[in-house]
Amino acid sequence: MNPARRASDREGAHLLDPPLPFEMRPRIERALADARLQAFVNGATLERDRGRVRVCQEAFGADLEALRELAGQVKQHTLDHLDVYLEQFIDQATAAGAHVHLAADANEANEIALSLARASGCKLCVKSKSMVTEEIGLLPRLQEIGVETIETDLGEFIIQLDKDAPSHIVTPMIHKDRSAVARAFQRELGAPYTEDPEELTRIARRYLRAKYREAGLGISGANFLVAETGTLVLCTNEGNGSFCVSGPRLHVAFAGIEKVIPRLEHLSLFLKLLARSATAQAITVYTTMITGPRRAADHDGPKALHIVLADNGRTHLLRGESRELLRCIRCGACLNACPVYRKVGGGHAYGAVYSGPIGAAITPLFKGLANYRDLPQASSLCGACAEACPVKIDLPRHLVRLRQRAVEGHLTGFFERCVFRLWRIVLERSRLYRVATAMQRVFLRAIGARAGGKPPHGDGRWVWRAPGLLRGWTSQRDLLSPPSRGFRDWWRERAKEDKP
Amino acid sequence: MTREDEGGRGQKLAGPLAQRTLAVGTRAEGRGREDFLVRVRAALNRHGREHVPEPPPLEEKLVRRVSAEEDLVARFAERAAGAGVKVVRTAMRALPAELGALLEELEARRVTVSLSESPLAAQVHAGLAAARRTVVDWRAEQGLEAHYDVDAGITDVVAAIAETGSLVMAADAQHSRGTHLVPPAHVAVVRASDIVPDLIDIFRRLREAGQGMSASTVIVTGPSKTADIEGILITGVHGPGRVAVLLVEDS
């Protein structure tokens, strides 16, 4: 971990870059105790999730499945031939006048950015959303060399002002309310206190416009990289991306190598799925396609375009079965669909740049399973994420595999290992199994007897409060005990009766 | 930056910027590129270069949502309106007057204009003259500066998309990147013949342009918006808060 980065004044940095190994439990407990946070995150994500289902149904009807399958296949194909498509992208982008840099890891990516910034002499940088720059921790590094970098996406801007961290990869401030924004604007911008969202947005617009006009450097991410033409594609609703890549004289774009798609025509497929999956819109308001810096005849646009393609652990995922995870187009649909994400109050609980189901799957692979062993456990494997994913990543399967690897790597706790060893011993021996189930029946019926109440069928008894480990379960649910006679015995008796 | 860069296709950056970057990290030429790609190939269990394979075909039947048989003008108008765009259907002859009325409604005194030379452009300029609006010349100032000080930007379009109600604009000698983006209002003059059915058609058209493709092509669907603050929808965050289309049906 870079000590200079720790010393940055961005307090929010520790939220997504915590001490390792990361302990998820304290953050979960804090979130569960915060009713307001829960209500916020719940409302925001549920609405988006339902919206996604609705607009996809309206637009595609029965074709949705086939479209998702096609999108998944195109992405998988690209990954299976990533070397070729990367080369094609590099060649095409270079032919269009861009400079393409290849960064093996975070350090290299930062060094490229810093040297470009230094050489340009720019002191002010305007930036639109880029997950890669969050991965590599670029902003504090730019700060160190005297380049003021302003996040221009409204949510990211507010979070930056408030020294906070984003809690969702698409809608970064679902955990913040308007009064927090009002306070931040008053404190940092000297603006009069107002909680009116329109007024707050106007304040931000005025402030950021001044920055757009002054900035010599624009940094962006890229939603897609088109190999066929060397084109960068940026999708925003606010238009901040367009400002960042059209105004400043130097544009540096960051993208993970997995963002490549083969042809321009494939954009039609991905654009139709992306915004619907992310924010229940047919398409983002601005889809900006950049192919090289300004042409000789253009009056405006960057004089120089530098594209930084980052590996930063992706070639590691490219091997074997985790390759599928690189299909991700960062739509956030899985975050919105995940009941666990909702309950734990959003992304901060995951302690990493990528949260939700996709974050739980890739963070341990990027940062080491021993460092983030809680993340794959934070799932009930309900499969909502797999159903939501527009490129059909089977996230539950990847989470299960990570759990397997945790067991193989002896990363599970002592108690858990004992319980599962006992479980296995019992299940492998039928006599022991029968004894265990009989004991369970007797026990549950005994404690159930005190509660009473008629069961829906059979003669099971309601257990309203179980002791010990089961207390947590029964605090929210009623448990129905097994009936007085087990299925095997019932079956055996029936078989006897049936015999002549 | 100390040296002007000519930019343009295939030309390298000259001057201090290029020299500096040569010393840093992995450039896409030479050894750095090969090393990087070798790592990718190793992860794919491949040991040599292969040629560009055929990607899965884009099943048109599946992906296309709007076909040429439909009433594209009506569909475009409906979708654009749904995206928050004011659509005014008009004819060539009525264009100047309608433009004047629209600018009046937008309270736009000063405008910037990005139009290709055409009869349509002539009508727009006639309308601006008749309504006595000030046309600010964006070429007279650096970069996007001129657009910050006007009330509206008026553009034509490369195409419009019926499926989504979108406008497609591209930067070139006659079209600034800022006209549709910086002023608080954007007025687009769209011919019925500009409208293509589906997103698929746009990318086909752009592909056909090949090397001639603009350095910046934008698909804009409605006014700038955000819902970052408590999920409340607000327009006009960075880009224009008001977008209007003059849909000229007889051209």
C-alpha cells in the first residue's frame, strides 16, 4: 500500500481501501443499525431494479433472454480473443491519431498519467467517471504533483467535496441525503445553505463550468472500446463526460482491457442493454464516441488524446473460469437486484472499489481471497444478480467457487470447519444420520410444545423461540418442527400395509 | 502547452509532450506492446498471433426494434417527446417563423450556430435575421469559449434515431463540439430524411464513413439530467436543460 496515498486528505479513501484483511462484519453491523441508510439504499435500488425489469419487458418482451445471451456471447468471444482485439484497437486508435499506453499495473498507470500531466504543464484537471482511476488511486497522486483534479459527475463531485467515497458503481451517492449535500456546499464552496435539489444542482453547475473553461487536462473512463475503429465510447446522463473530453487541450482516457468490443455495430446491442440495466432508461442522454484527437479542420477538441489501457489484475482473471467475470459492462444491475447489498447499506460495506455481487466475485481475485474472504460469503446465492446481468455472468457460481477456494486454502474459521466436518461425518453414515435426525425431531418438538398453534398440515409443532444458534433464525421467523413420524418410517409402514 | 499540435490522422505529436512520454511506462510501439500482449496471450493459453476471428453475428431480427416500414417521423417525435424534447413539426417555408417563435419561448437573444451549407441552413439564417438574434461566431474564440456566453445553440444533425428519439451530431469544420452541449438550450433542425429507424442503422452509417469518421460523434437523447440527489430528477446539470427539435417534414 502506498504510504503517500494513505496520507492524502481524502478521508473517504479508507472506506474503499481499508486495512487488510478486510473485516466486513463491523461495517455490516453499523449499516444494519442505521435505519435511515437502509431506507435510502433500499428505496433507490428497489426502484432501479423494478425499473430495469419493466423497461426491458416493454422494449424486448420475449426477446430479452436471447439478447442477453447474444451480448454474453459477444463479450465472451472478445475475451477469448482479447489479444487480437486489443491489438486491433491499438492499431486503429493509433491510426486515428491517439497515443495508446499499456499499463501492466496500478503503478504503471499512475506513472503514465503523472508524466503526461507534468509534460502538459496543466494545473487543473476535470474528470468524468472512471472505475480504473479509482482502482489505481489516481487522484491523490495527481494532487501530490500539484494538479487539482475535480470530479464532474454530480454525485462524484459531491462525494469528493465531502471527503466521502462512492457507494454504488453507477449512482455513487445513494447513501447521502440533500442536507449532507447542502452542508458540503456551504462548507466547501461558501454557498448559502439550501436543501433544494434544483438550487444545489445550479450551484454545482456554476462552479463546474468555471472549471471546465480553465482546465487544461480532461480525464475520462470509457464504457466501451471499439476494436474495429479505435473508438472510445462514453455514456453519461449529465453531459459532464462530453465537457471533459471536448474542452481541455489534453484528454487522457483510462480503460480496463476488458472493455473492448469487436465492431461498431455491436454498440447497438450493448447500448440497448446498458442504460436499461443501469437506470431503466432506453439510452443514456449522451453517448460520445471519440476516435482520435481533433482533426486538422476541427475548431475545437483536444490536441492530444492518450488512452491508457490497464491490466491491473485482469490477465489473472482471464485465465480459466473467472474469465466470464470480465464480461461485466459495469451497469450496476446486480447491485440493484441484490438483497444483501440493500441490507448492508450499499457499497461501503464491501470495503472495495467494486461492490455488490460483481465486487464480491472480482475483489478477492484482484486483491487476494485471504484479504477479502468475507465478500463471497455475503450472499444467499438467491441468483437475483445472475438474472439481472445483461451479459449473463453466472455470479452465484463464481461466488461458490470462491467459497470452495476459501475452504481449500484454509481460510475458514475453526468453528466453521468443525461444524462442517461433523456434518460430513454424519451424512456419510446412514445410521448416524438417522440418529441425528431423530434427535433433532425430539428436540424441536420438545421446545415447540411450549409455543403451540396449529400447523398447516401434519402434526409438526411451531417453534417460536429456539435457544442458542437458532435464536437469530427464530427471531424473524417461525420454525416448524418435523412431524412425530419421519418419512422413512411412514414409507416403511405403508410398504408393509401394501404387501398382501 | 508550448507547441501547437497539428493533430489529424496518423500524425504523431511533436514537441515536448511526445518526448516526455517516450520515456515513460509502456508505449504501444515496440517491446512494451509485445510484452503486454504476450501476457494476455499467456492467460489465453495461446502462443502466437492469430488473425481477427469472426465475432458472433448481430442477429438483426433480434436486435432491431424499429424497422424502416414504420412511420419514422411519428415514432421519432413520440420518443423524443418522451425523452423530454420539445418537438415542433413544420415545413421548409415555415421554418424561419417557427424558429423565431421557439427562440422567443426560450428567451434566446444570443446564439451559436453549427450547420452544414444547405437550403435548410439558409432558412435558419433567414429566421435568425428576421427575429433579429445575435449570432456569435464560435470560430472567433478558442475552444468552446464562445458557447458559454450565449442563450442557445442551433445545429443540424448527421442523423436522428426513431427508436430512441435521439439526435446524432459530429464535429467537423462546420460543427463545433460545443454548440449542442454548452449553451443552456439546444435547438436541432432535423429533416424527415435524416431520421433512421434504429440504433443499428446509425452504426452501419458510421462504419461506412470509415476513415472519414469524425473525431467526435455524439448521440444525444433529451436534456442533460441527473437523479444523484435522493433520486430526484433534475435537468440541465452540465449540458442544456432544454432541447427542442424543429422537424422539417418536406425535405
